[in-house]
Amino acid sequence: MSPIIEISGLRKSYSRAFRQPHNALDGLDLEVAAGQVHGFLGPNGSGKTTTLRALLGLIRVDGGTMRIFDQEVPHRLPDVVSQIGAVVESPQFFKHFSGRLTLQLLAESAGVSKARVEEVLEQVGLKDAAKASVKGYSLGMRQRLAVAQALLKQPQLLILDEPANGLDPAGIHHMRELLQWLAHSEGVTVVVSSHLLSEVQQLCDSMTIVSRGRRIVDGKVADIIAGHGESSLTVRFPDAASLPEAADALKEAAATAPEADVSAVVDRDRLVVKGAAEAAWVTKALADAGIYLSELRAETKNLESVFLELTGTAPVPGETVQIGQSVEVPAPAAAAAPATTGDETIEVQAEGAER
Amino acid sequence: MNLFKSELRRLMRRRLSLIFGILAVVGLLVLSGVYWFSSSQGPSEEDLAWAQGEADEMNGEHAECIGDPAFFDSPEWEWVHEDSAFEDMSHEDRCMNFVGSGDYTYTAQDFLYVYTFTFADESPMTLIGVAIVAGLIMMLLASSAIGAEWSSGGMANLLVWHPNRMRVWGAKLAAACTVCAAAVVGLLVLAFGLLYLTAVVRGSVGTLDSAWWEDNLEMLGRAVILSLGMTVLGASLAMLGRHTAIAGGIIAGYLIIGDMLVRFAAMALQMKFPDRLSLYTWVGAWIDGKIELHDWSDVNAMQPDVMVITASEAGLLLGGIILGLTLLATLAFQRRDVA
């Protein structure tokens, strides 16, 4: 079965006065399979919104190909647009119109029935506020209205840029259930761009992470997390002064043991140990050196740590990560080769990636 | 068709449309009210009696002065004797100067100020004024509708639903022109009715023969076309600038400063018929059907040089400007990214 969205080598650059052009998209590839909730992640300025805008025909690209429902876009976009519902970036509406009128005008323009307007208002929880003008809506209510307008057409593909933005916890929960129901029960393909990584982890079946306009990794969320992000142990001591001594002790023990890849790094009041096969080896090595720990905890892998590692945006104490400082991915032709960023090396394709 | 209908509804439901609609109707009512209260079909008996009284008083006072050689000896007129300017003046001249006008006898007519609104003579220019003002309003409304949609983000939303930009632009222009035509014709019909009623009740209708209808319908037709052109111009400028203020700024800038600068430039270049550089001249030619410009730069000439601008020529120029800007706006909308 061919992917619902297929993007290959997408390029978009913005010219800037007296400066080099900015490559917002630099050969981006993306594939989204049918009936899934697909997360589209990346640091700020990595090209997520540009990609979605390009897909929806809002901006012109400089190169590459895009296909939706096996139709080349933007040329054939009018043929498939009736199957696509989308919210791109912050939801904006004409503020003097009511929520209901906003939806009615869009529905009328595309021949969608008025009854459907009421259905989606109910679906996103805006029925009681439908008569009020958008001017008085909170950010969360505008977000719900934006999702409502995306749902109006009963789309087969739903593209949502930051759908949880401004929603309260109940709203986020409701949105998650709604999107999962649409994907898994109704067969709708959902693409979600978000920075709420814990939400993406709960919501999405698959995902693509991009950096500087190129894909870093894609595949099932669980596989990517499993394939990346080394597990680590956090070790604390009654006296923080023991930290350097403990780190040295572990390195020495590792040098004479099978755990040759063990690293021990002091991070403020704790020691972060990576590469140890078992926690017991750490306690033994420290005890052998006469150092006794007060806490030992295994850190669970999560999407946030994987994301920060893959995008090279993990915070460094005392430094602020600047926009555009994320990892640079090699050109797609060399994608199989390891990509180097500073001192660390990452695999461009995840071990758990589908392709 | 669905898109056109929804654009039509979007335009009609805007608050500014409602405000402009109310202002236009109120403006027409005020204009008719001015004609209504300033016009009358003749003086009333009361007015006539008052005017006759005034005339009789003036004539009587003059007669009294002539008949009384000691008229200027009273304390009221004592200063006349003391002023050297009146020293050599005869008594009759003094009477003529101060209490009358010599041989002239005042009548009631001299004290009656009657204005009669004549529909056949005055309504055409008023109706054309209404059409042009309605066109200006529609120009603002169209530019505001397009500009607000860009600044509110509504345009991006709409394009996500309708990626064919030419279809969207066509629907928006068609909706703006439809509303403009309906508004201008509606206001003209209302103005015609109000002015006709004023003429029947408070003035005179005059002669509305076939020649009158032919001349004025043609002129009004051109005024309606002009207002449609203004609507398209407003929408195109807002589409180019992607903001209402940019369209408004360009229009106001030309109306206030641009035309003046063009005239100064014409004077500096000492060109013949400098008025031909002003758009107002061409608009006048379009409405009137023809305009003559006179040039007296040859001081020895007995007759001035004359340049005639016909409605067709004016239509070509004005239409060309509007078409050019519309094509630019179309191209910009088709090619530019929607941020």
C-alpha cells in the first residue's frame, strides 16, 4: 500500500538581503502510512511548518516532489483537497464572526452541509460557545475551532500543526482520544506536528524527526525510542565531593572488565553512568573502591531524551541552545553513513526504522 | 458557485458593510432633507404679508425723509452734520444714502428668498455624486475585506480549502463587484425616489422627456461602471499590499498629495494642457462624456488651443490603469507565498 504522503528531496530557501539564503528545507524526505497518527517533530526552525505549508500549496518550493493520495501536489492538490483537513500554525480567524458563522462560510464554500457544522462543533466541545464571536475566544477555544474546521470535510487526511497548543489538560486528553479514534476506528491518517514530546509519545504510532530541513529519523515511535537513547543510571552519594572519585573508580573498573564502553559523567549533584550492563556492576565497582552510594536509579528512555540526542539540542549547563543550532544531517545520498556533530556520533537511520 | 456565494455572504456579514450601508442611507436622507427644507413651491400668505410690510416700511421711511427737510436735524441723525463727508450733500442724496435707494421703490419680492428644487435640472449631478461616493465606499469596503482577510490569517485558511488561487481571487472580485453593483444601484434608486418625492412635494419636477432620460441614464451608467472599477481597484491594491492600510494609503496618498504633485510637475515642465495629467480630468471626461481643455500659453493667439478628451479615451485610460493593477495583483497572488 503506497503511503498517503510521500515527500522526496523537498527544497525551499528564502533569500535574505546581504546574507546567504536560508535553506528552510534542504532535501527533506517524508513518508506517512495510511491509518496512522504520525508525529512530525523537529526543533524550532527545522522546517516542519514550511513542509506542511508546501504540502498544502501555500508556499512554492524550489525542488523535490510531493504526493498526497498518490497525486502530485501542488499541481493536483485541487483534486485531493476535499479529502484533506488541515490546521497550519496558530489558528487565525476573522475575529468579528462567530465560531458557527466561520464554519458555515467554509462549509458553504465547499458544499458541506450545515448539519455537519453542528456535528463538528459538538465533536470539539464548542457547541455552547458557537454563537459568540471569535474575538472573545481563548487560545484553546480557537484551537478547537481550528480543529473543527479541519474536521468539517470528514477528511481522510488530517494535518495538524501544534493541535494541543493552548488546550487545557482535559482538552489535550479529549484531542488525543479524538485523533486516535479518527485514525484507528475511522481510518483517517493524522499528521501532527508538535513540540509536546510526551504527548506525541502517547498519541503517535509513527514519527519523523527533522533538523535543518532534513530528515534525521523516521519509523515507529517505540522502535525509535528503543533504537536510540542509551539507557543510563543516576547515582547519588551522601557527599557530593565523592562524585569525581566515584567517576574515576568506575572508569578504572570498566577498563579491566567487559564493560569497556562504560562512561561516567558528573552532572551537578549526580553521576550519570552509561553503558553498564547491570546496576549491580556499578554498586560492586563503587563498593570495591570504598565508595558507598545513597541512591541508584535507572533512567527510563523517553522520546524527549531521544529527541534531544538526535537533534543535538540537549541543554548544556550554562549555555542556551540557539535557534538553528540543531544537528546538521548529511545530504540524502550519504544518509546511510553516520552523521557527525561535534564530539558525538549518531546513526542517521534508526535501527527500528521501517525502511 | 458555492465559493462565490460564501464570499458574497462573508462580505455582507462584515460589520464594516453594515456600518457603511447605514452611513450611506443616512447620508442620502440628510441630503434629501436639505433639499426638502430649503426648497418651496412659492411663498406662503404669511411670508408675502411680512415681505410687503418690510417693503412698505422702507418706502415710507424714504418718503418721510424726502418730505421732511428737517429729517436729519433730529438727535438720531445729528452726526451727519458733523461729518465733513456729507457736508456738500443735498437732502435728497442724504435720504437716498441713508433711508432708501433714490427712485427705486421696494416691493415684497425684494424681501422674499425662495429656492425651488427642480428635479430635472438638479437631480442628475446629485445622483452622479451619490454613485461616486458609493463607489468610494465600495472601494474602501473591498480593500478592507481583502486586507482584513490577509491580516487575520483567513486567507491562508481559505486557501487550505480552495487551493486554486485564481478561483478564490475570481470569487472575491466577483462578490465585491456584485455587492458594489447592488449597493450603487440600490442607493441610486433610493436617492432618485427621495429626490423625486422632494420635488413633487416641495419643488418642481421639471421636464423629464426622452432626451432627459437618454442623456442622464447614459451618464449614470458610466458612473456605475466607474464605481465598479473603483471596487476592483481597492481590492487589487489590498491584494498587492496584503493589508487594508496599504490600499487606503495609496488611494488617500494620490487623492491628497499625488494629484497635487502631478500638477506641480506639469507646471515645472511648462507643458501644454497640464490638466491632462490629473486623473480627475479623465474621470470628469468619463462621466460627462467629453471634456475640453484650453491652453492659453500662446499669448498672441486669438483663440486657445483646445484638447478634447472623450469618454471612450477616458475609459481606455482608466480601464487600463485598473486592468494593469488587477493583473499585477493576480500575478502576485498566484506566485507569492502565503506566510
